[in-house]
Amino acid sequence: GAVVSQHPSWVICKSGTSVKIECRSLDFQATTMFWYRQFPKQSLMLMATSNEGSKATYEQGVEKDKFLINHASLTLSTLTVTSAHPEDSSFYICSAPHAGGPSTDTQYFGPGTRLTVL
Amino acid sequence: GDSVTQMEGPVTLSEEAFLTINCTYTATGYPSLFWYVQYPGEGLQLLLKATKADDKGSNKGFEATYRKETTSFHLEKGSVQVSDSAVYFCALSESGTASKLTFGTGTRLQVTL
């Protein structure tokens, strides 16, 4: 089936630095990808919708200047956490819908990236 | 706005026990409903889905029926296995392939021998 990968799987960084997380659709093209944030023992919260060839759409309350999203190609979206602080520590997950898959409503999720900001 | 409420866990069951995880939703339109499962160390995987009222989604022995009158989509399995231990998320999307998902908080299931 369709596979979505994320890199890195975990990252530890110092406060004030920037961190880039990649999300790739490995065997299908995705004009849209979604970025979620998952807090411990809580649900996934949608941060933004990444659109190939255009600007990302951010959910209310998400700082677009802090969480930079670039959908560079039909198989790659990146999330850059700029000037990271400890409160940005979280589990970040991306997903991509696969229009050509067995189900038109199916989204495929990456395994997630654990970010820890010291 | 849209929301999904599911029972809090963790749920601990013995192997072969019956499982129910409750899920109710609030939506403005006619959403599609999903159950996703997250095994330890892995990404979320679609378990089953239903796209309209009275539809029943099923997979791997799990079932859930889209109940519009009670706005519910409860997950059931008649006989759980240790390998079913995971976190289960109920979710909805308002429409279509590229629609964003609204998730419940997740329910951790632990099945013991």
C-alpha cells in the first residue's frame, strides 16, 4: 500500500535553533499534505494544510511564521520549526491523501517525528 | 466546529474478550467517519470507515456502524487478541479525499493473556 515517510524520526535541538522535518509520499503523488501535532495522551491537532505550488493554509492559532511549510514537489512537504522553544516539543505527524488508492477517503500517515527542544 | 469525542482509556481486556470503544461526533454537514489504529512505534493506519448513515465499516474483525440519529460510530470486536493492543482514534472528515481529519483523543487498548 501507499507509504508516507518522515525524516528524522526524532530530533533534539537547543532552544533558539530551527529544525526541519520532511514528509515524503514514497509511491504516489500528493498535491496536498497535512501536518498534525500530537501532545502526550492527547489527540492529533491539525496545524496546517500543505499545498503543492501554493501557500500553506494554517489552522487558527498556529503561527505561520514559526511553523514554515514548503510543499516543494508532488512527493515532498517540509515543516520547519523556527527559533524552537521547549513548548514546541511535541510529536509531529504528516499525512497525505492517496486519490488513486483503494479508497478515495484514505489518508496515509507518516510514522511521526519526535521533537525535543532543550 | 466539528468535534469527536471518544471514551478515555486505557482499556484493559483479557484475550478473547468483547471490545467496545465509544465514539460520538458533532459536525455541520454529512461527514465520513473513520477509525484509525496506531501500533507502538508506527504511524496511524486506517482500520475502517463509513461514508453515510447506516453504513457499516469492517476490517480485521472490527466493526463500526454510522448512526446518524445518535451521531455515533462505536468500534466493536467480538474477540480481541494480544496483537490488537494499540491506540485507536475515531475521526471524521467533512468531505472528499483531500479533506482534513478531526480526531478524537484516542483510546489505548491493552490486551493481556
